[in-house]
Amino acid sequence: NGHTGAVWCVDVDWDTKHVLTGSADNTCRLWDCQTGRQLALLKTSSAVRTCGFDFSGNIIMFSTDKQMGYQCYLNYFDLRDPQQIEENQPYVSVPCSESKITSAVWGPLGEFVIAGHENGEINQFSAKSGEVLRKVKEHTKQINDIQTSVDLTMVITASKDNTAKLFDSTSLEHIKTFKTERPVNSAAISPIMDHVRCTVAVGGGVNIVFAVFFHAAYEEEFGRVKGHFGPINCVAFHPDGKSYSSGGEDGYVRIHYFDPHYFEFEFEG
Amino acid sequence: MRDTVMEDEVEFEEGEEPSFSDPEDFEDDISDQELLEDVLRERPQEADGIDSVIVVDNVPQVGPERLEKLKNVIHKIFSKFGKITNEFYPEADGKTKGYIFLEYTSPGQAAEAVKNADGYKLDKQHTFRVNIFTDFDKYMNISDEWETPEKQPFRDFGNLRHWLEDPDCRDQYSVIFESGERTGIFSNDVKEPILVEERPRWTETYVRWSPKGTYLATFHQRGIALWGGEKFKQIQRFSHQGVQLIDFSPCERYVVTFSPLMDTKEDPQAIIIWDILTGQKKRGFHCESSTHWPIFKWSHDGKFFARMTQDTLSIYETPSMGLLDKKSLKISGIKDFSWSPGDNIIAFWVPEDKDIPARVTLMQMPSRQEIRVRNLFNVVDCKLHWQKNGDYLCVKVDRTPKGTQGVVTNFEIFRMREKQVPVDVVEMKESIIAFAWEPNGSKFAVLHGESPRINVSFYHVKNNGKIELIKMFDKQQANSIFWSPQGQFLVLAGLRSMNGALAFVDTSDCTIMNIAEHYMASDVEWDPTGRYVVTSVSWWSHKVDNAFWVWTFQGRLLQKNIKDRFCQLLWRPRPPTLLSQEQIKTIKKDLKKYSKIFEQKDRLSQSKASKELVDKRRTMQEDYRKYREDALKMYQEQRPLRLQLRGGVDTDDLDSNVDDWEEETIEFFINEEIIPIGDLA
């Protein structure tokens, strides 16, 4: 129990001390992971769409939706300063007037947040000042999901424009594009990331849906997995890279283990 | 002059008016040309006006009561070429003489009128002859010495058959995508389509190829355009406002355009027949409705075209565009007709009339001789299906036999190549979904039954007078039959509502070679050689998954081509072969020798392709590896920062902090059981 509306996002800090959740009940809440006790409640004017702990676990960010006259904001709180929490005063609050944030992740060292917007833009917002450090517009439609590589050096974006793209986290250099024939709802990078093996999983679709796997360097699709009865909303690799899970509109979470062939096969190259 | 004026002023004495006249010996050194150039330019020339006059002969001779109407018609036709400033209708004995004079504002407009209206058929008895008035003078005064006429500049479109010279015999196809914004022409290669030409907004709705593949027709608000040659230059344009439908004559000499906008009682413009090479409008026709396009059906050699109206069959001949024998055929109750694709024979049918049974008639053109008449009884409906070479005609007859309520279907097979055209009947027990003749062969396929129990039957029309059922497959998911244009192979497809089920069949032994699926496929198109099949999902029928897939004739999937908002793919037709039967026989005999050469070529190109692919992959790999190397270097450099952020805890490797792991043993209560030990004693 806790939120009184749909929970849109959840994150846990690096040593699983705290859990951060954002919800459509216009609050962002901090919890103690072990006991489940609510530690802080931050009220907002609209639904909290994304949230996350930075690399150190000391700074949290969350973004609110553009709703009912309220703008989309990206807020930063420093957990080491109890006053900010008590007075619900973020030390930086960035308004996004043009296009609302639809997904966001922290950069590798807690210096900035990488945010994906409704219009396909990707912006780096400084965690110190809130200013835009870098921006790119490679996607033509809404960014549905952003996930980081396990070492945080790369991010993969999933977009409604039927592609997923790989970017360098720091420079936002566009490295790879993975094309499908349907809008991509979610994308993830395999943690087993040597230069040969990096695979990318995307899920999406409207009627018949697949989790699609790409060879990261060649940008070529090498496999599809059927199974969900409705669109796949999110995909994630297990940290050991030996399995992946997908959650769908049909209400199922599926966990698939890769067979030995997946680890062995090589493209001619 | 200035000096002169100054001088005058100087000599001026008070009280006296200065003289502004030129001195007596002044000579004007400015010409009229300089002073009045613009005015002189418009000085009427002696020959002016006459060059802009045309004479029109074979104009109907009318009395005063119809003169106004005649003038309106003439005006309508001739004001297309320019502004008519003057008209003269000479009369004699109360009627117009039959020739008139029209004047335009420029000689250029008059020339246009001559070019386009000369030969225009106003009606059965009047074909205009138009000439420039001054030409009469010119022709009267032809010098006795022969002067070689000046050469017209040659408009070179290149080799219009250029695509046939592709050394790898790739066929072309047109693709409309981005919901009609872009049209592209591709060459069909096994690996992937090769782009030949792509243009934005090349057409406003869709495209059509001419029957021999020479021209690509595009549609525009003002009319259609024909493109061709290696670079797809614009070869010809036909102005027909609001054109919706077109049809080509099989010989590619004529194109027929239809527009619902342009029709008027005096000047039929709904359907226009054009000469493709000259761009001339040959004749215009009325059109009540375009529901069964093409309204005009062409004979296979382009010599005749015909259309059916109430109780009438009108047959016209080319190039005159006049009615054959100057009158239409009265056929009371005629329901449908079609030309044999191999001979100038028309088949038509009329339904029952009181006590005269329904009948199908085969009529030879131009003699109008009835070759065969077949009476049919209790007919509800008939459909005519010609085999591609005109060897057979199948009439699908729906009948309600006497005393029954239901409808049964027969196929009446006319053997066109046999004396007196014998007819054999095949009775079908179930309702028919689709029927198709094998091109170049003597088999036909029938889909019959009712969903979900649909069956396909293959029949062979044998020489000994029998029609044999070769094979039947039941429980098919199909609503359409697509034969290969060369015969023998076919694809059964369940399009649209049947979710794109596909079956590839070899009818030489009636085996199903492959069963596959292209989810939500809306179209199936064979290439003209019968080697490839394209299945596609058009944006016009389904808004997602728009793509076209290329298969071999055996049903092996070669490519999946996703194109944003893909709408339509059309293969470019090939003209008939130039080889004689003898030459074809010789080539078939040596096929083994040729196939060895082709196989080697294929292997080479495959390995070249793999090599290209391998090289490409290697480069991508190398680039990616380099990127990762640099990224990892930076990652290593940032290690101290990471340690700092996490209070000295090293989290770079998953299992790095084994020391931090605690092992806890927990005991928890499962069950309690009290067992009385009892009296020990």
C-alpha cells in the first residue's frame, strides 16, 4: 500500500537501501527497502512519470507530466539535505515547455540526466544547474523508453518511429540504429557486452508482437520471440545476461532463458 | 540641343519672347526608331492577321435556326488553342457553306489549332480539315524547284526498351509508398531491390504500366503523363481534367482516358482516345457510368475496340475511330461481351426472352459471322473466362434447374481450336469462389465451397474431348487463385480477411510445394517471367505492417521489404518474345549447358555478395570495437570518481565485494508434533 494512483516508475539505489516511486496520485515517495516504511512524500502538481537515483544514491530526480494546465518539470532533490525533503523544495527544477519528458535515466557519474521527450528529442539536463548540456534529435516520434548499459556508458532509446537507437551517454553521439516495422515500446542492452556479443532486445507492436534481438555492431536482427498476446511494454536483461524478461499489456511477465546456441553463434564476419 | 537653348537664353532681351525653334539648318540626328521604338513595334504589319487565320472545312451546313448552336460547338472546340478574335461563317442559299474562317490573336495559336484539330471527328459525317489560311496561298505558289524541307529537331528519349537489356535479366517493378508521396522503380535482384529511379509526387493517385511495359503512366489533376526510356523522361502528356481511369490498347498505340468532369451533350469528353506517339486526341465519347472499366474493350491486335450499351454492341475500327460498317449491332438484352485474347472473335451472351432460351454467341470480326451459338436453359447469370491465348473459352453458368430452388453452376468449355468449336460441360456441386485458366496451358483451377470448408480442384482439358479432374485439395484457406504467367505454377491466397494464408502449387503433378503466410496480405503479383511472386500489405487496406515480400515460384521467402506506408507494387510487363518457336526449341534443348553457366554466375555473385556483406560487417565491427575501447578507457579513468560517489565501495564488478556478503542461518518454525512417549514401564 502507499500510493493512491497508478505507479508509473520505480527505482532502487545502488546498495538497495532506498526505493523511489512515482505515481499518478501526484506524489513521489521514498521508502526504506528492508522494512517498507515510507521515508518521505513529495507532493507534485501532476503525475510523476519518471524517477531515479543517481550513481551515488544521494540525489534523486523525477519528472512530472504535462497535465491540466501544469507544465512538465524535471526536479532534483539532494537526500543529504533534509530541509529540501521537508519543505518539498527541489534544489533545481527545470521546466520543459516544448515537449514533455516521457522517459529519463541518470548519466554515468550523476552529473546529468538523459531525458527522452514526446517529440523524439533527447536532452542532457545538468544535475547542478538544470541547464541543457547537450541535445540531439535523431528520432522522429515519441521516445517510449530509455535504458542504460550496465556500465552506464551507453543508452538505448525506444521510439514510436519504429526504431531503437544506441547513443554514447556522455557525448550523446548516435552510434547505432535498429529498425523494425512497428513502434518500439522498450529496449535493453545485454550486460554481457563484449564487442562481439552485445545484443539488443526490443519489444513493441500492436497485434502480433515479438521481442526482437539485434546484433549491436551489425544492426542486424537475428531472432524474434513470440508469446505475448498484446503489446510488450518493457524488456530487461538479467544482470548475468543469461535470460531476459518482458512485461506485456496482456498482464503477463515472461522470463526466457537463452539456450546455449545464443551464446555460441557467430555471424559470418 | 542644350547648347542651342542656352544660346537662345543668352540672347534673350526683356520683353521679347525667346524663340525655341530649331535653327534653320538644324538636322535631327535622332531616328524614329530610337524615339518611338515601343510604338513602332506595334505598327500593324501588312501580313499580320492573315497568319493567325485558319480555315475549317467539313463543317456541318446548317440553316439559321441551328447556326447559334453550331457556333457554340465550334467556339468550344477551337478556343482551346487560343483566343478567337474573329469568325466568319460564309452562307449560300440560306445555309452555311460548310467551311468557316477563324482568327486567333497570334499565328502560334493558329498553328496549334491546325496541329490538334485537323482530323477531329465531330460526328459520323463530319471530320474537320483545318489549315492556315496563308497556306492556301503557299500551296498555290509552290515553286517548281524542290527545296529540301527543314529537319525537325529529334526528341530523343533513348532506347524505350532499355530495361530489357539488363545483363542479369532483372525485371522492374514500380512501388508507391509514403501513402502516395513517393514513387520508385526498382530492379528485382535476389538479394535486395536495386533502386532505378525514385521521385516525390511523381503521381497524384496511382500508376499503370502499358501492356508491353514501354510506358509508365502517372495521374495528375490535369491529365496523365507517360514516362519511359532509361531515365524515365516524360514522353507524352494528355490533357484530361480530372482523369480517374485509363486503359491502353494491347498494341500500345492508343490510350483511353476517363474523367467524370468533362462531359457535355455537344462535346462528349468523358472518354477520350489518344494516339500515344503523336499525342493527338482521336475521338471523344460519352460515358454514363464508369462502374465497369474499361468501358471500351480492345481486340488483341488493337484493330478494333467495342463497347456495350443498352441492347447495343458498338464496334469501332482503328485508325479511323469510326464505327465498323458505319453502324452498331443491335443485340436485344445483351448482358456482357469480351474479345478472345488470341483472335478477333467476340463472345457475348443474352438472357432468356419469353420462350427463346438464353444463349452464348461467338462472332467473328470484322465479318460478323456467327461461328458458334450455344443455347442455355434456366440461366440466372453467366461469366465469360477466356484462356490467355484464346484457345478456350469458359462460360460459368449459374442456373436454377426446373423444379428446384437452389442455384447450381456449370462450366461450359468451348474448344476454340477445334472444328465447329465443340462445347463440353463440367458440373460443379458447390458454389464457386474463384476460377482461373492456366496461361499458355489447358488446365484450370477452381476454388469452391463455403468458408470454412473451401476446396480447390484442378481440371485438365484433354484433346480427346474429356475434361479430367486431376486433383482436389480440401480445407484450403484461400479466396484467390494466382497462376504464374508462364503456367504450371500457382499460388492460392487467402487475402485480407483470411489473414494472408499462402499455398504454392506445382500443377504438373498437383503437389503443394510450400505453405506459408504473409499476415494481412492484400495483393499477390507474379513477375512477368514466372520466377518470383510478391505478396504485399498495402497501406490502402491496412494501416500497419506495410511491406512487400519477395518469394521464389516454389514458395521460398527471399526478402521482406518494409516500406513506410507502402501502397502498391506493379511489375513492369514484358513485350512478347522476339524468338521464333524454332529458336525457343533450340534453347530448351541446350538448357543444361546454359544452366551450368548460370549456376556458376550465381555462385560467383553470391560469394561476392557474401564477401560484400562480410566486408561491411567487418568494418562495422571494427568501428564499434574502437568506440567501445575508447568508452572503456574513459570508464577506467573515471573509476576514482565512482569510488568517491559510493563512499569507497567498489561496485564495478558484480561479484567484487564478496567480503561484504553475510551469511545468515535462520531457523524457523515448521511444525510441532507431540508424541506421547507413554509409560516407559
